Amino acid sequence: MSVIVKSQTEIRKMRESGRIVRRVLNAVKQAVAPGVSTMDLEKIAEKKIQELGAKPAFKGYYDYPCVLCTSVNDQIVHGIPNEKRVLKEGDIVSIDCGVVLDGYFGDAAITVPVGKIAPEHAKLLEVTQASLERAIGTMVIGNTVGDIGAAVQELVEKNGFSVVREFVGHGIGTRLHEDPQVPNFGVRGFGQKLKEGMVLAVEPMVNVGRPGARVLDDQWTAVTEDGSFSAHFEHCVAITKDGPVVLTAD
Ligand code: MF3
Ligand code: CO
């Protein structure tokens, strides 16, 4: 496989799917509170996606059962919504959503505190989000995929946290996952060169403790090996002559 570059028309379409993903995430975020189950969040997202005229991207993808991934505390990514997983004060929940509109995909994630959380976990959310913003700053024509990963890794490790290696960002377009892979670690100047028209989903997953991950018996939910909390933020970003354009912004 190789990298598919998008025309301006295609990027405009991806901005529309990205905007829908953001509206879904905003609606779900508002509903996060102690006593709410991750299945309640799934229901809100499913209704919102339909209201906005899009289709969910995750449901049915390799038989994934839901429109959201909801990953709580030590769950890194791909947590499956469940009516028995009721959020409580002090939890953190990552909400990952993808949609397809007129053949083009959007994919984004946020991590949200449930009520008051520990200062270390508040810092985890801040640093993970800042690492995504820092990575986006490197996404100009002529830089490389290694520059993106290095930008994430440097900030995360400087703050004493660690970057998950097993899951990476990706190209996105008429398919949810396209080339290239976009690791959240790397070496400046190495890897694929960034070209005009590339659209990449950048998605740092950051653990408080050690970087190791394992997948639970449900075959989806990835958790930290050491039980420490993990955060996840994701944006789709187009590489343009005018610099990076965040397609999943408000
Ligand atoms: N943002 C995640 C990813 O790109 C979510 C995929 S969930 C899946 O891997 F169900 F679609 F696999
Ligand atoms: Co993604």
C-alpha cells in the first residue's frame, strides 16, 4: 500500500465529516458524569451521528460492536461501551469516535475527567493533549512522520509519562485506516516525507507508568500492563501549502 494524497475538494469533504465527529464528541463530553454508564454515552453518540446525517465508522469494522470506543482509567484504547461500566468520580474516560459522510471518514478522540480527578491524572490529560498540539505543529510539507512521533515522545517523556508503542495513528480518507502508520514515537528527520494533500489521524496514547499494553479477552480492550491510567487524544490533520489544517476541530 502507499500514501493517498487528497484534492482540495476531498479535504473539504473530510472537514465536514471531521466537524460531525467533533459535534458528537462535544455532546458525549457534556453527558460525562458520575453515575453515567459508557453504554449511555454510546446511545447519545449513535443518536447524534444519525441526526447529523452521517454513518458510524467503527460499528462493524472487524466486527467492532459499537459507534464509540470508551476506554476508562487503565484502558488505553478500544474499550467497548457497557451498561455495567458506570463512571464514578475520579475516573477518566477516553471517547473515540469515527464517522463516514459521503464516502469520507473522520476520526477523533478526547479524554474527559469524571468529576474531580487526582492532580497526576489532570496532568496526564494536559500533557497528552499538549503532545497532540505539538505534533500538529510539525505537520508541514517536507517534514517527516518521524518528526510527528518525536514531537509527541519528547514532551511526554519530559513530563515523566510514557508513550504506547503498540497502537499508532494512520492515514485516513475513503478508508478509516490508510498508509502511512503514524507512531507516537520516532526520530526527527526519519520516516515518510509529508506531502501536500496527505491527511493523517494523529492519536497519542500516553500512560502514567510504563509503556506496556495488553489486550483483554474481549479481543478489543487494550489496557496498561502496570495498571496505571492512560489518556488518548486524536485529530485528523491535512497537510496543506498553508500548513496543518485540523479537520476535526469545532
Ligand atoms: N481511533 C481508533 C483507530 O484509529 C479507533 C478504531 S476503533 C475500531 O484505531 F473499532 F474501528 F477499530
Ligand atoms: Co484513529
